[in-house]
Amino acid sequence: MKLNIRTKSENYVVYIKRDLLNDLSNYIKEYKKEKILIITDENVANIYINEIKKTLKDFKIDFHIISPGEKSKSLNTSKDIYDKLLYGKYNRRSLIISLGGGVIGDLAGFVASTYMRGIDFIQIPTTLLSQVDSSVGGKVGINYNNIKNIIGSFYQPKKVLIDPETLKTLDLKNLKSGLSEVIKYGIIRDYDFFKMLKMEIDIIKSLNIDKMENIIKKSLEIKEEIVYLDTYENDIRKILNFGHTIGHGIESLNDFQRFTHGEAIALGMISEAYISRELGYISSDYYCEIKYLLNKIISDVKFTREEKQEIIKNLENDKKNTNKDIVFILPINRGEVRIFYKGIDRSLIIKSLGADR
Ligand code: NAD
Ligand code: GLY
């Protein structure tokens, strides 16, 4: 299936097709004469590199393989890639392909957006999280000084190529991490979708590829609608960050080693839904519904007092904040959230991190 993505700068197509990787040459044939650098990580390379080499045997490809994990979304890794591009004589007609999860997509996209003021870039997302979220919408970037995505740009890929079969090699932890962003779409925009996820979560976790294809499509339709309205995140696009205010604070703990992005966001969504209930915006029933579904992705975590302080410190660095106020996206109804630019008490944020929520 095909999805048209409209943004304020350019439009492109997302292809979602089983076994697309075996047919990759057809999707990138316009680059046959150009140099192509495929950026990936060791885990993904171990599984897919031979298949890619075979299908692209008539293309001028090279690989840049990095260590897996959030720590690689860095200036140092970017520098290594710039060096490879420069000494390999890549130019404005060359292509960068990201083959991997959100770490690879964000990093490769950032390098593509800055090398020679921008060269073509194609996303091949291989985790659920990157298939339903990070590969579309043009947010690319790296972490710096332990602050998530603080250096980056908006840079749209030329196309996004999704092969849902790649999910078969993903471990359950990372599958659940992606489901966290899927549930987010239901909470922010579509209660029917949320209800379906609640009913079918156990089948979904067992990786039914037909279901996954539909879930990927539905998630991207919701994302597209929002990105089209507000590509540069001046307003409504902020709602895609539901769970991320507290979630980014949690993700940064222990040098990004403790939680996956999706796990941290799931915990952030529970805390932020709790805040919403405490402020009277949503009922206890709806809060319990949200918590029930997210606890299928991650069990509650007991943070120490020091960890709670560190989370607060981390979230004060959030890019969405204006002055000293911390910006929150809170559910206000089933399938509906609102942006709160101020007024959320720090003591309530601390309380929302308690294990007795
Ligand atoms: P990731 O890229 O670290 O991938 C998770 C793990 O899965 C890695 O160990 C990777 O090697 C492995 N992997 C990838 N594909 C695989 C496959 N098919 N089979 C087996 N293993 C595979 O993490 P992620 O969860 O995909 O992405 C998280 C990142 O995405 C974070 O940095 C987050 O900030 C970013 N993000 C960006 C956006 C955006 O709009 N740009 C949106 C959401 C998240
Ligand atoms: N993942 C948040 C966004 O794309 O805006």
C-alpha cells in the first residue's frame, strides 16, 4: 500500500509492502548512477546486509555501520559520517539511506540535511517505532550534553520504504517500545483506534503482520494529518509529544541506558494522564483505561527520590518549553489532548512519578 505524505515543504510517498527489501532496487532506480551511502547499525547489518548487497548489486553502494543504541545519536558519530562522505567524494547528487530504527533515521537524516547543505535521503525504517513515527515528518537530529534531540532540523526524506516483515526479527522489548507510540496516536486523536488496541493488544504483541500493516497505516495517517497542518511544530504538532515531556526526562536517566524511547514515553504518558486526572480534566475511569493499556507495554516503575529530581532537571531542558514553564500535552477527553503552556506544579509532576499512581 501507498500513503501520500503532505508537508509545508514537500510531499512524498510512504510504501508499505511485505518483502519490499527484496525488491529495493525498483524503489530507488533513479539513483542507479549515483553514489549511495547506507547508514545502519551492527544489529541490523548482521541480519540484512547480505540481502541488501544482493538486491542492490548493480548500484554504487557503501555502508557506514555504527554501534546500536541512543548513545550513537551524537556529534561524534555524525563527524565520522561527514568524514566518510567527504573522503568518499559524495556530492549533491548522492543519496543517503537510513536502514534501521529511529536512532539511525534521526542521525542519518541529520547528516543528510547538513552535508553540502542537504543531499537526498531515503528512510528504510526497520523497527515498529520508526515505521509508525520517526521515519515520517522530517524531524532529524542528535543528542548533545545529555539533552535529547537538542541539535537538529526539519528535513523530509524523498521517500519512506517500509517492509513490515523486518518486524519479525525485532525483539519483544523493541516491539512494545513501538506500540507505545501507536497507543499515543489513539490517545491524542482517535478513541476508536485506542479501543481496538485495547481489545487486541495481546494478538498485536504476538506479531500478526496483517494487523501490523493496518496499524502502521493508521498511525501514519494520523501523523500525516497533524504534520500537514503544522510541519514546523508551532502549535498542533506539539500534541505528537504527548508523554514526551516527562518521557524524555525518564529516557535520559542513566545515560540513556535504562529505558528504550518507547518505554520511557509509555511511563511519561501514564504520568501525564495522572496529572490530567488530578487536575480534573479526565475521569478516573479514563485514566485507568489509559494506564491499563500502557501497563501491557511496561510495568510500573518505582523511582527513587534522586531519580525523580533528575527527571525534573532533564525535563526542564525540553525544547517545547517557553521561559521557565514546562509545556505539557494532557488528555482532556477520550481521543483528545490539549497543550498547556504553563500552570503544572512541580510537586504534581513529582507525585505523578510515584509508584502508587
Ligand atoms: P533504535 O534505532 O535504537 O532501534 C532499537 C533496537 O532495535 C536497536 O538495537 C537496533 O539495532 C535494533 N533493530 C532495528 N531494527 C531491527 C530489526 N528489524 N530486527 C532486529 N533488531 C533491529 O530505536 P527506535 O526505538 O527505533 O528509535 C528510537 C529513537 O527514535 C530515539 O532516538 C527517539 O528519540 C527517536 N524518535 C524520533 C522521532 C522523530 O520524529 N524523528 C519520533 C520518535 C522517536
Ligand atoms: N514524534 C514527534 C513528531 O514527529 O513531531
